[in-house]
Amino acid sequence: SLQLLDSLLQENYDFQYSASTMISLRNISSMAVIKYGIARDELPLPLIKELQHMEGLVKSNLTGEFNFNGVSYFSKLKIDWEPGEWRFTILNQQPVQIRAGGRQCLGMAGGELFLFENREISIDDYKIDLEERNITFYGMCSSVKNSEGRKFKSTISFTKFHTMEAMKINSEVVGDNEKVKFKERIYSKAGYVWITLNLGEESDSDSSVDYGSD
């Protein structure tokens, strides 16, 4: 475990967490353990306590159950976190699980989760920003015009306004000439009244990034 942690600390971490303007070695180490689900048996007790604190922050700030109420469409999304794994459950469907450390092929279920229906999504990495309360996923989106797929990024952000809470998914695919196509959906947290929206669909006619079966 300690050897794996040492090798991970040599990388350029995407996690962002700070109690001040600089990220301490302890915070970086803690984020590495959380992200990759490293065993903690050999870790020092102070670091284990730091891990428990950070995991509590992740669960309290970046998880929950959310509703989307469209004009003709209703859905629920549950976001769970366990050390090393995100779990997304859409209403009446099997969970979509994402772990760090390698490409995760999510298939059509990933396309539905990240708002690009009828496309297959693969996730290569993600970063957590506790300060900004968001998770950003990086990967590829399938394309009938490009056999290698197209670059994909999705940010799931959480916000609170007075007593109301909401979650937003903003997904982007980079097409020809670096043209970006986006999809965005705003959910309300279960038990709260909030405006829910779908954005970005008006750009579906842009042929530089394809989403149909043409």
C-alpha cells in the first residue's frame, strides 16, 4: 500500500482540496488514497483520521438524491461515493460505476447519464474539487464519423441557495475544428422545490459533432 501511495504521489494529481492557499502533502496523500481506494492498514493513524474527515466532506457535499421534472420527462438520479468508486443510479436502472486507475467503458448507460443519449461514453479520469463542490470526468464519446471517438468532459456541480439545493450536469464533446457541443441539465435535490432545466439541445443540428445514427 505504501509503495503504491508513493508512486501515485509522483503524478500530477487532479484533486483539488485546501484549507489554505497551498495544498499540503498530507492532503495530497489523503486524496490519492481516497481516489484510488488504497488499503489503509499500513497508514499512520493521523492520516487515517484525515481520510475519514475528507470522505465525510465528499459524502456531505458531492452526493445525494436529485429529481428532474421536465415538461414531458421525469427522472431521478442518486449519486453515491465509496472509497475509490462513484456510483450513479438513474431511476429504475442499474448503477453506473466509475473507478480511477484506468479507462471505464460505461456504454449507452454512460451516454444517458452524461446527457448524450444513444452514445457510448468511456471515462479515463476524474478530479474532485471540494472547495468548488464539483466532480469533473474526462474521457471519450463514441462517434459514427470518428472511429476513435471524440474528447468528452462532464462536470457535475452542486449548489445551495438559502435552504434550497441543486445539482447540475454540464457535458461537452469536442468536434471538428475544436468546436464544442454541450448538454446541460439542472436537478433539484429530493425534497426541495427548484427550477429544473435542459440546455444545449438546440445545437443538435451542428454537423461538426454528430449524435444521431447517420
